[in-house]
Amino acid sequence: MTPAEVAVLAALHPDNVLTAAQIQQASTLTTWRTRNALAQLESRGLIIPSHPRGRWRISPRGRAALMTKGRRFA
């Protein structure tokens, strides 16, 4: 997991439902890095799209990954 992916998961933890722009602001990443991290995390099932459209939330699998792998980046 990349530092950008950890930052996105941390922004969504514990139960935040945020847009890409809100995630970008909370994680202080560039637009490109935010969107790339979102795509990678979604492809691995660590985040899931939420309603209303254009929002993201962390999955239970994402919470587990953040707890185990996120410690390396803290």
C-alpha cells in the first residue's frame, strides 16, 4: 500500500463518506494522486462508492488494511 492510499483510507476512517475533493483536502494530496489512490483502493475492495453519487466510504476490509499496514506510515 502506498502512502497516498493510506492517506485516503485515513481520511475515510472511521465512517466518513466524502467526495474526491474532500478526500484530497483532508489528505493533502494532489488531484492526480487522490484519484489514482481511489481507483487502486476501489479495485482491491478497500473502499466502496456510496450514495449520493460521487462519494466514497471505507469498507470493512479497508479498515483492517489501515489498521495493519497503516502503522508503517504513521
